[in-house]
Amino acid sequence: MASNVHPMNELKKRLNQILNVIPQGSDIFYLDYPVHSNGGDLLIMKGTEAFFKEHDIRVRARYSVLDFPDTLKIPKDHIIVLHGGGNFGDLYPAHQKLRERIVARYPHHRIVILPQTIFYRKESEFDRTAQIFNGHRDVHLYVRDTLSYEMATRKFHQCRVYLSPDMAHQLWPIRSKTTPGKDLLCFFRTDIEKTTEQQSLEKTGQGDMLDWTTLYNRIEKKAIHMMMNMFRKGRGPVLMQAIWGKYTDYLVGKAVKRFSGYRTVQTSRLHGHILSCLMDKPHTLLDNSYGKNSNYYHTWTSGVESARLVVMNDGVSDRRSVIT
């Protein structure tokens, strides 16, 4: 008999495995949470905070990469929890360096890294990270796809590695509040993970083009940068966290409203895909430059009927096989 349970319900339920290492009612420090304009990370943060709230996990302090202090005393009975996402590796060194500093600096704390995608351009950098992580006896690393899992288990011999969906799945379901008035939204990357196949699609001129960087207007971008500077300077951290929490509610809500206005979405952003899944909106997913999107789709979301992966030849498949 076929199950009537939506695949997204199952993915949300799967996040409960994290309670095995962050038990309900735990006291935690939540580190490396996003203070920037990438809406994918903001969706992850909202899902993470919703998970903490649902399971009575008490966040005693929050620090981003912008305001993490040189010295910070963390009670021994508090769990250090690091934000998930797609910046584990050598593409985004600021976040990786912070992660490594924390693992090296707090050898007697439990450290939990929420679901990440792993990617290294240089094997030597991967080995350097592994040396730091393998010096700690209580690191728990969650990864978002089978390729990352294989890479992590091969390198991190002293860490406990788990396969988990992205934390944004905690937000399921997101209900559209408006009726779609347009046909196609092309939610495409504009950064270093962009592919030549995406560029070819852009040239067709079909659909309305959008990315996280163009979703927000000039005033919103200015407000984000102003708050980032205030975080860097450590001005009123508790007040700034409260303001940022409310403002990111607005920013995520804007993304939901924009997606709601279209009948279908085509995206090369992983969280364009995940947001579409959360809204159960028909969409197609293109890969990024190193296979993150297709790996995630094959691991978790291939059973979501509203989602379809577009496979293109960009050299990604060949490169992936070399890594494995």
C-alpha cells in the first residue's frame, strides 16, 4: 500500500536524529550563524531556530563570524553548536577558519556541526582540517549528501559523522498567501558556483531573473551592511541579535512572497530548490559548479513530486567521480 505521507514530512522528521547529540532541554552556544544577505543561510537559520524552540533547546549565546571574540568562556556543560550550510571547505575560508578555531580551542566540549556540504579544491587543505578535527574526541558532524558523508568518513577518523537533510526542512510546510500571477521565475546563482549551462539558459531570455543579491532592494542591502558593521564592532550584541532576528523574518518573508507570485521556478540555488519544496511549488533544479545540488537531490528530494532535476553536461559528473 502506497504511503500518503508527503516526502517533506519525512525529511523534517529525520532532523530529530540530532536530538541524540543535542538532547531536548540542552543549553547551547549557537555559533557562526549568518549575518549577511544570503537568503539560503537565512532559511537554514530560521529552520535551526525553529528546531531549537520545538525541542526546548536553550540558546544561551549567539555569535557570528563577525563578532566571535578572541577569548570566550563557555560553561563545560554547554554544547557548542555550529551553523549548517554549504561553506565547509576552502571556498569560504572565514567560516572554515572559525570552525577550526573552535574545535582547537574547546577540546573538552561537545561540538556539533549542523548539516553541511563539504567541498575542497585542495586536498592539502582537507588534510589540514582533518588533523585539527581528529585532535578532538567529541565532534559530531552532520552532512547533507552521500558524497560529503563519504569524504568525511574517509578523513575524520575521530569524529562521528551523520547523514542529515538541511535544517531548513524544519520549516515545512510554508503556505503561499498569494495566487501566482506570472509563469516562470529563474532563480539563478550569480557567484563562483555558477555554470556555463546556466549561462546558456540565461541567454534564452525566458522567465524573470532573480538571485538573493537582486531580491533585496538598495535600502534593504544598505540596512544589511549597516547591521553587519555594527556586529563587527560589537555594539549592543543582545539588542542587535533581536533586531537581526526580526529583520531576517522580513527578508525570508520577502523571498516566500516573491516565489508565491510564480507558477513554476527554475533554480540553480540549493535553497531555491529547498524553498520551492517547502512551498510544494513545481520547479526544476540545475546543478551548481561542483555537484552540490544534484548530490542533495539524489540523497533527499528526488521523491518530491513538485521537483525535477535537469541533468546537463558541465564536467561536473567527471569531477565528482574523481573526488569519490
